[in-house]
Amino acid sequence: MTIILGIESSCDETGVGLVRLRTDGTLELLADEVASSVEQHARFGGVVPEVASRAHLEAMVPITKRAFETAGLELSDVDAIAVTCGPGLAGALLVGVSAAKAYAAALNVPLYGVNHLPGHVAADTLQHGPLPSPCLALLVSGGHTQLLQVDDLAGKITEIGSTIDDAAGEAYDKVARILGLPYPGGPPIDQAAKRGNPNAIRFPRGLTGPRDAKFDFSFSGLKTAVARWVENHERDGRAIPVDDVAASFQEAVADVLTAKAVRAAGELGIGTVVISGGVAANSRLSSLAAQRCAEAGIELRVPRPRLCTDNGAMIAALGAQLVAAGVRPSSLDLSTDPALPVNTVSV
Ligand code: KG4
Ligand code: ZN
């Protein structure tokens, strides 16, 4: 049995996770500690990189201690360390990578610099076990919206489509701002939408025309449509039906994401769809995906919300895949790459 320590610091969450890789290749989640600096960014409506970096620096050691306490383990129990080395905010990534290097050198264990994006997909293995090969991952977060064919989480990932402008989570955050809801916008829009009518306003479904790229996404037109709709209403002196706008916006996002994922799985002959990343915590996205996947005879896997948003356990889970596959560890002079491409799983 092998204990893997995972460290995540690519955005505004400091995450430290501990995972046990059993001899049969399955994983046991031992600890998943997260400290978020989200409240420090709220008044700016987005993450402030310098503020995030400083918060990581302050949280890293206490959060690591807490993870070992939760797991009932000592530092000396660790067999390998995985750390997010990209993509993400340069300064934020540096804090996690520096901490991971220090632990790896002090404990004399292998270090794996890993990609945050496949990390989100790996999160699902902590809840639902090993992924079938191939599977189709719909990765929806604050910074990314991608469809990925995952043949092997430890190495073979191919991008099928991605957003040409805003990420899905970014659209949530911007629309929340337009509606006067707090940052990050996903959770309050999800809540407001439950009280609203999803068919109240027909917002545009980006890139769904016959000549559009089949598996790419676009959310900036949707965001602008919501802004125009709200402006027109305000100009006429009418109150904004926030719940209906939230529900109608959310319906447009969930509709496009699920339609493209199901279509891609069908065309590629893939039987399993995994949805991960912060927006996977969205209640309408998962319910519509469940309905459409069931109709198409596709298995759907969505990790619980806590595993969808950024955390260290998902990085430990990806590290476990690399250890199990016998992938060569990174060198101790590993650097960060804020623009690491999704098909580079480890460096
Ligand atoms: O994966 P994540 O935690 O961080 C990134 O790597 O970006 O995703 C954060 C994003 C934010 O844009 C947030 O608004 C969105 O995930 N989000 C949601 C929900 N919870 C978080 N979006 C829609 N519905 C939710 N329930
Ligand atoms: Zn993320």
C-alpha cells in the first residue's frame, strides 16, 4: 500500500489531500483539507493573484498539518507527493510547488508535478472507483470548459472541444455580478434558479448552429444577452425577476453543455461521461446530464460537490494513477507552467 500526498494551489483554494493506493489499484480517501481565500477576492468580483499567493503561503503549513491529523498519519508515512504545477496563477502555483519540493526533499520521496485539469477528472475515482477506458470528460470550471477523451488518466488525454471565449464558471460569475448576486456566482445562481422559471426567457445557445464547431463552446454571447435583457428591463423601470433570469441563464448553460457532451460520446462511441470541475456542482447540470445520458444509454459519473471544486485530494488521486502506472517522477528542479496544456498530464 502506498500513501500519496497531494498539494493544490493553482487558484484561490489551498488544498492538501492524502490518499491510499491499495494493491488492487483502488483508492481510499484519507484526508481532504481546503482553505479558501475566496472571501478576500469577493469585493473585486474575481481572484486577485497576489492576494491568492499570500493566502496560500499562510495556509500551506497549517492545512498540511490538519490533513495529517485527520488521516492519523505522520509525514514519514508518505510514499510519494503530487503537486499541481499548472495551469493556473503563476505566483499561486509557485507556493504549492515550493512546498511540495521541500517535503519531497526532506522525506526523500518521489515528486510528481501534475496537471490541474486531469486532476479534476481524477477526483471522480475517489468516489466511483477506476475510470473505464475510454471515457469522455466534461471539464467545467472557473477557468476551463473542455470536452476530453480520456484513454488513460496517467498519460493519454485528447481535447475534443473547448470554449472559444468565456469558461462556464466565468459566465456564472459575470452573470451573478449583473444580477447583484455575490461572488463566486455559481452557488447563488444555482439557488436562485431553483425558485425561478427556466423557460421564462429564451437565452441564446452558443455555437449550436449547423455550421458551428460541433464540440466547442461559447458563453460570452449568452452573458451579453443576459446583460442586454437586464439593461432593457431597467431602462423601462421594471423590476428584474432575478430568479427567472438565473433559471433561464442556467438552463441555457446546462442545455449546451449536456447536449454537446452526449453528442460527442455518441459520435466517438464512448459509453461513460464524467463531469468535473467547480460547475459540475451545479444541480441543473447534473440533473439534465442524468436525464440525457439515460436516454442515450450512457453511464454518467459526477463526483460529489466537495470533490468537484478545487482540492488536494484530486491531485493525490492523479498522483496515485501515475504511481500505479509506473510513470517517471518529476525532477526536483520542476518548474510551474501557468499555461500547461491539458494533454501533458505530468511533467
Ligand atoms: O474548479 P473550480 O473550483 O476552480 C477553478 O479551477 O476554476 O471552479 C470554480 C467555478 C466558479 O466559477 C464557480 O462560480 C463555479 O465553479 N461553481 C458553480 C457552482 N459551484 C461552483 N457553478 C455553477 N453551479 C454551482 N453550484
Ligand atoms: Zn479547478
